[in-house]
Amino acid sequence: MNLRTFFLLLTVAAIALLAALNWNTLAAPSPVSLGLVSFTAPLGLLMLGLTVLLGVFFVAYVLSLQGTVLMDARRHAKEMQVQRELADKAEASRFTELRQYLETHHSQAQSALWARLDALDARIAARMLESDNSTAAYVGQLEQQLRARRDLG
């Protein structure tokens, strides 16, 4: 129980106890003046009735205030849910865009890599052909030198 609620209940209990113990005094008729009109009535009961009426108005005010706060909280929660959904959609959209960018970048990098590999393959093939030609030329020279020695010898 909240401390404020405890003090409120304690105050109401004290008023009820005071009214019960002094009921004869509260119910005693006395002259009451309303400014223009005067009459005889139990002033204590009038004051007790006004206190109860004031308490009812305060309770009604608190309940309406609490209802308003609950409605505002519900509206705020709905707005937050809508904003959260929008943020999730935006994040998903950013992820989709990022994925598309990465896929495009990856395909471009892969194309460049394949182009470099093709160029490297062509250079290696050319170097192999040059190497084969050079080897054939050296072998041909060696054969020619061997023939020339054989013819001399």
C-alpha cells in the first residue's frame, strides 16, 4: 500500500470516528445563515455532508484524471508501435539496399578478377610460347653446332 493511500485512509477513518463519537453534537440543530437566508438545521451534518460531497468530487476528479492518463498512455503506446514498425521497415529497406550494393560490388569485383585472370592466362600462354620458341631455338643451335663439329671431325 502506498504511503499517500495509507494517510488518506487514516484521515477518512479519523473523520468517521470523530463523527460517530460526536453524533449528538453534529445532529444538534443550530441557526445557520447563508447570507440572505437564515434557518435552523444541524450544522455538523451539513459540514459532514459537504465534506463527503467534496470527497466524492475529488475521487471523480482523480478517476477522470487517471482515465485520461491511461488513454494518453495507450495512444502513446500505439504511436510508438507505429514508429517502431516504420523504423523496422526502414532498417529492412537499408539492409536490402546494402545487400544490393554488396551484390553489385561483388559482381563487379568478380568480373574484374575474371578479367585479370584471363589477362594473366593470356600472358602465361604467350610466355610459354616464347619459352617453347626459345628452347626450340637453343636446341636448333645446339644441333647445328653438333652437325658442324661432326662435319669437321
